[in-house]
Amino acid sequence: MNPPKVVLPGDLIHHPITSTISTLTLGPGLRQIPTNPTLSKDPSSKVPRSAVTRAGLLGSQTTQRPSPAQRQWVEGNGKRYVPALGEPVIGIIISRQADGYKVDIGSSLTARLDAFAFESATKRSKPNLKVGTVVYGRISLALPFIEPELECVDPTTMKANGFGEMSGGYLIRDLDLRHSRSLLSPPQALLAKLGQQIPYEISIGLNGRIWLKSNSITHTIYLVNQITQSLSSSS
């Protein structure tokens, strides 16, 4: 396995087109550079590129379903979340509006959650969430200087698939962002080991938040301690 690559603001990352990857998604820390081969005779100008916008380690993840796709990002050392399209996050309802909710996701801007962005939501049947409710969703809109948007459905199936209101349980907040990302990356040995000891539910947000729920308060506290201690020791 190659060691992580350290990148700095202004560095250029080339993304060669291959037959094995059908989609490339840029995450936090990378910004696409428009290609215009007509303005340059340099062959490299035809290769998709991105510019690094923050210092950190260049991360990459490849998935095969539903089609081969790759995601790249810059893993910084911090707790301020920068919304990126498609990322799962855990938010807290901070206000109600006529057509939806304002949600705290730990970024510089609050996120908007439409009242109909839930599975099977209609005018007559839609969630009635209170201020303080914890929700698990995905970023459906992420543009610079614009309020991000959330949805609580999987866009490929329009089913909840784990997204939605998180009832009960315990919310771990203010984790280093790289820690929450590491829990979502294979092989997830820690989560598998804990699951062999205690049945539990878990939702992991890439905004440095984790929601946990088990069959007792004692078990939940044990799980929280095990996860936070493991993440602290890996710092």
C-alpha cells in the first residue's frame, strides 16, 4: 500500500481517464479546473485536473456498485465541516419553517432540509420534526457560499435506507473529521468487534458526528467509550 500523499494549497492533481472508473467525485479540499485543450498544446491539459484548496493528506476511495466510481478528497486535521455532495451527515434541527427545517451540520452555514425530502412524504403525510431532533441525511446540494441542502432518502432507490429521524440513542459530537471518515472505510474492524459483543445501531456522519443506540444505557455508554478511546489512541 502506498503511503498517503501530502498536498498543499495550489497543488494540481491529475485524474487520468480510465476504462475501469466511470465516475469521479471530488470531495472537500479539491476544486475542479475546467479543461480547455484549444488554449494549450500541452497534452496534459486534456487530462481532468483539480486544484488543492487546503493542506492535508490526499484520500481516495473506489466503489464498484452500482457502477465503478472513485472519490477523492483532502483529509485535513480539523473539526469544521465543509459540505460535499453525496456525503452522509448527522444534523440537529434548530428551527422549523413552512416548507422544511434549518439544520445544524457543523459547517459555517446551516443546511436546509425540505419537508418532502423523506421517503413517501406527501402533503398529508410528512414528518413533524421538533427543534432538537437528530436526523441522518446526505448532502444533496453543496456550492460555495450557498446554503447546503439535505435529503433523507437514497436518490437511487428513493427509500430511506437508514436516513431519517434518529430516535433515542446517544450523539457523539465534535470528532476530528478524519476519525469519522476512518470508521466508514474498510475493514471497519472496530465496529465489527463491538457488534460481536453487543447488538447496536450506528449512523456515522462525515461531519464528525456519530449516533449510537443499543438495548440499554449501560451498553450504549460502553460503546461510546470504546469508540472514543479507540479514535483518541489513533490520533
